[in-house]
Amino acid sequence: MIDHATIERILDAAEISDVVSEFVTLRKRGVNMLGLCPFHNEKTPSFTVSPAKGIFKCFGCGKGGNSVNFIMEHESLSYPEALKWLAKKYSIEVAEEEETEEQKQLKDERESLMIVSGFAQKFFSRFLWEENEGRTIGLSYFRERSFRDETMKKFEVGYAPDGKTPFTDAALKQGYKIDFLEKTGLTIKREDWLRDRFAGRVIFPIHNLAGRVIAFGGRILKDDKKTAKYLNSPESEIYHKSKVVYGIYQAKREMTRTDKAYLVEGYTDVLSMHQAGIENVVASSGTALTAEQIRLVRRFTPNITIIYDGDAAGIKASLRGIDLVLEEGMNVKVLLLPDGEDPDSFAKKMGASAFLEYIKEHETDFIRFKTQLLMKDTENDPIARARLISDVIRSVAVIPDSITRSVYIKDCSNLLGVDEEVLYNEVRKQKQKQNDDFQKRETREQQSRPAPKVAITATPVPSGFETEELEFLRFLLKHANALIYFKEKDSDEKVAVSVKDFMVAEIEEDELVSENPLFQKIFYEMADNIENEAFDSWKYFIYHPNGEVSKLATDLLSDKYIESKRWTKAGAFTEKEEDILDLLIPRIVNEYKLSKVKAMLSGIEKAIDEANAAGDFERVIEEQSLYMNLKRVEKSLSSQLGNRIIN
């Protein structure tokens, strides 16, 4: 088997549009991409790729899934073989082995770290809004910075109480283990000495792509030169800072919609730009850019503008990091803000439209920016000028697209006053050097890499579904964590229940779980996560290792499928599903129950006929009694559905 950590790396790297575009010409349509289906002949494109959801779906032939499913289908490979194909594409080493007890424990440990981090975020947020110290110190800080409540709640900011161990004490009291508190970095442990890492700081939770909290950044509010202004969580099993950009969860949909990303440096820069109405923005959080961070952004757009403070002193030092962005094939622009401004202050001063207009007028492509920046130091110095030319050409040489390279060479020729042919020769030398270095690395890796063991698994074929079963699963997967509200029978008070709580409880209580094995697998795995508030049903089932589960989840969650005509009338105003879940969810559950009851009635009718034919009158009486009971249930369900009554 391929170990879990490797599968995670493959799934994170395998951006759906990047994988599919190797085989299909895609063009942008809204937030999605469209092309001709590779699995059947068609003249009008019906093959859709959703970068934000990480899935493909053909509405002509019905095929759909994630990146792994696409390669399985297109290349006729098994699940592990498709993973290896993607691993090779993204240069990820695959070491196969039997899953040990220790590895099983590690999977449980990762989830425990996630749960502890989720508890910490809720604790810090509650303390900010509800405790006197949090409101007086933390909330005052955010409001002095002009952050509105909706912005703070969107990013789930908080405040860690001052003192030695108030957070740790609260976590231990709730039953969380000190081992996991220490591994997440929330608690610092030295033999018999404990301390809260973020005590007395405002807290910025760091989310992964699925929206789960994996780490924290904390800013101190005291004027203490001996203490670091910002403090981040240490590396852990769930947090690797080189692979994370702050705000990616909140920005991913807007990056896809606008086909553009803005990169800033700090947490408050991101919050201020969101508040100003510019939501396609992420932050490097003060770390040097890495290839993994760039690929994460590229999953949603190839276009990025890096915004620098007007008085940023380290721009030259950061240029090498931008070369990495070019190397990943992204279109990079740079924006220098006016002296004394940063994205935080500038966004508050300008607002969205003025800020975007300023960006449009002042951003410049990276090669031109780099050339103009470095030329200031080369006046009347031919040796320095030669170094400049080599430096700029190194950046041009890493650009993978030959047409883009040629455009930049032409620009550089004009800017530097150097013949194009000279620059082309220099680029060829740089490319050759890159190829030689790559070959040497590849040879070393192949010599040290053990031969992998190949494991092939068969994918089960699902049996047929009833319409009501599919509709039940669709609502369960799509709206699992959404809340629905019901009025108490004897009062006007409303009670909130999550969709997954309601749907699972209703079916389990009446013992009406479908006999379809695929339905059962999804239903019971959802039930197993009923207490997990952070459970992301979309990601969990779309990237499920069972190919049939993954395909079914993709089919059910594809946009075109969920345009259900059952909730619309010709020419009438249509409410969104999420706005009327209190009506739809009970109805979906009752329709599902009714379909099961009718199937049971049909079975009893056959049983009565068989018992009559066999002269078994005792059985006839038993079956008739059961039949009458079920008929009463059928009548009740039909009545509720006809009158849209919610009990």
C-alpha cells in the first residue's frame, strides 16, 4: 500500500485542471473550465472542471471524479497505479509498504491534533467576544484597527488570555491530552513546567484548504522589546509552514472567479483587503516563498500580483523567491505601494474600487520590475551591468513557456540595450545548466530509491439506486454541517440541528437504511463522523480511496446535477436550497422513508400471496398485521408530504 502521508501529498499536488489539461483543451467559463469530453465523442463541450471543488464531470456521458479518478479512467489504471502516475508527474517519491500499527496510530494522531486545534480556535474566539479581558484588550485592538465584526468572525480571530496556563488548564479540564497540546505547540512543556504559547496575544487561526484549523499566529499587544511581536505555531504533523499560505480557504473561490491572486505579507493585510471587498488575497506570513506555496495558489489561478510595502527594505532579497513563481509557470506582476503604506493601511484608505484601479495602473511584470530595480546600481559600472544581465536572464530562463520567454527576451533587449541573439544564447546556456542539474539529481535519486512493490486493488461496482436514495445522499453530502431550525411544540423557541444529525438519526431510528452497499458505506461513514464538527463531507467523499464512492460523491455534488427541477416552477422565483433547508430536509427524509415503506409493502403483498398458496394462515395473519401497520405509516408520510407538515 501507499502510505497515507504520500497520498495526501499527491492529492494536494494534483490540481484538477493541471491534470486534465494534459489531455483536454480547457477554456474558462465562470468559475469553472469547459472542454470536449475525452471519454465520448461530442461536438458541443459538456465536460466541466471545477478547480475550487477539485472535480471533473461530463454531463454528456456522466463520468466524473477527482484527479485520481480521471487518470484511472483515461489511462485504464487501478487506484494505486493512478496515484503513482500522478506522483511521477509531480516528482513525489512513492514508497509502498504494509500499514503498521504505528501508521494507523499516526492517522489517529493527525485527527487528534486537528480536533485539539479546533477546540483552541473556539476557545480563543469565545474569550475574545465573551470574556472581559478578551473584550478589553483583544477586541479593542481589532476595533482600533477598524476591523468590523463580520471580518473578525470570517477569519475566526480570537484572544489568548494572559497568564501561565489558563488555556492549557481549560483544555485539560475538557479532557484533551497534554501530549496533543504539546505537539500542536499550543502548550510548551519543560519536564514538570507548563506554559501557554500564545498567552496575552490576539490570535489569527491558520486554515487548510478544507477550512480546518491547523495552526495559529499570535500578535503580542504589550510593548516588550524582548518578546517577539508575532509568534507562530511550530511545525507539526498537520502544519508545515512551507506548504501553507494564510487566507487560502477564504480566498480560493474568489481567486478562481477572478482568475487572479494577490500576495501580501501579513495577517492584517489579508483581513483589511477582504474587508475592503478584495477577497482573492493570501499572505506568506513573513516566510520566504516556497514552491509548495506557489503550487497551492496555482491550483486556483496562474495569475499573481505580489504587493510590496512602499518602504519594504527586503525587496531585493525576495527576488529569488519570485523566480520560483516564474518556474511554476505563473504570470507574475509586482506592485509597489506608496512610501509609508502597506496593504492594511492602503486598503482602509482607498476602498476596493480605488485600490483595484491603483493596482491596474501601477502593477508591472516581474522581469521589467527586476530589471529597473537592479539597473539603479549599475550606472557607469560595466561589470555590475554584466551581472545584472546574467541575473535577469536567469529569471527568464526558468519560465517554462517558450512563447512567454521570447516576449520577455524582447523586452529585456530593449530595456538593457543588448542584442536579442546575445540574450537567447545566454538563456540556452541557463536552460542547459538547469537540465544538467536536473539529470544529476534524478540519477542520484534513482540510485538511492528502493524498487516499489506494486499492489493492485479491484474497485467494486455499485448496484442500482432509487431516485429517493440518490436525493437523500445528495442533501446529506452537500449540507452535512448546515443547521436547520425547528420550533418546539409547546413554545416559540427554535432548536438548531445539523443536517447530518437529523438525517442520520431519522433513518437509524426507523431502521430504514438502504440495502444498497454503496449507500450504506456513505451513510455509516457519515454517522461515524456525527460528533466531528469540522468534518468536511465534500473533501472526505470526493477524495475517498474507494473509486465508486468518490465517483458517486462527484456526481451528486456536481453543479448541474443539483439544479433540481423539483423545487422550481416555470417562470417563478426560485429560492436557493440552503435558504429553505428547514423545508427541504424533512421532505427529503420523508420521501426516502415513503419509498422504503412502499417497497416493504410490495414485499409483504408477495409474502401474503405465497403464504396463501402454501395454506400457512398464521403467517398470512402476521403479514397482514404488519401490512396494516405499514399502510398507516404510508398514509401519515403521504399526508405530511402533501401538506408540507414538519413535525
